[in-house]
Amino acid sequence: MPEIYPILASRISDQLIQRRLISQFDFDRSELVRLQDQLSPGYRISSPSDDAPAALRAITLQRLLEQKEQVKTNLNTSQSYLTATENSLQGISDLLINIRAAALTAVGATTNDTQRAILVQEIQGTLKQLTDIGNHKFRD
């Protein structure tokens, strides 16, 4: 808060009055520059030395926001990973059901050697698909 010094009407030299007025003018001008510096970018604090407690609170809040953003990013990544894992497990389950069905068909008494050979090729292809699913990478 600027301090205004009254000019006394007693025995004071003109030179002292001038120095006090110039000093007051310099203080007011520096205060005006400070306020303009706050208004131009829209920030009340341009450097931590402007208001140390407020700057500390601002830095603490900024860190908290960054931490919350990181948690949000981690949750999104985890959700993506879980979705990819679920899709892979569903694919494996479907392939295992197909292998089981082919194996049960091959065991049947009415299946001839040619049909069994075809079923073996199908099972080998399905095993290759299982290997591919098992080797699938998530985000490289």
C-alpha cells in the first residue's frame, strides 16, 4: 500500500519538499508499473518474489494438477491394457473351443483318415493363431 507523506507547512526547506515529492512520485510510478505488469498478462504473480505465500500455493496446486493428470493418464493406459488383454483372452477362448470341437470330431468313429488329416491341419493353424495372440504386443 503506498504511503503518502504530508507536506508540512512548518519550517522545511524547499529542497526537502522537492525530494519528498520526487520520492513519492517515484514510488507511485513503480507501483503503477507493478500493477500494469500484473494486468497485461492477466497474472497476479509474475515471479515468486511478488507474493511468496501465494506463489507457493500456486506451485503446490500446479503440482497437484499435474499429479492428477498423470493418474488419469495411468488409468487410461491401464484400461487400454485391460481391454487388449480381455480381447486376447476372448480370442484364445474361442480358438480353444474350436480346437476342442475339432479334436472331438477327429475322435469320432465315422471320421476317416482324410478328414482327420484336414482336422489336424485346422488344429495346427489354430495353434499358430494362439501363438500369434500370445506374442501380441501392447503399444510396442
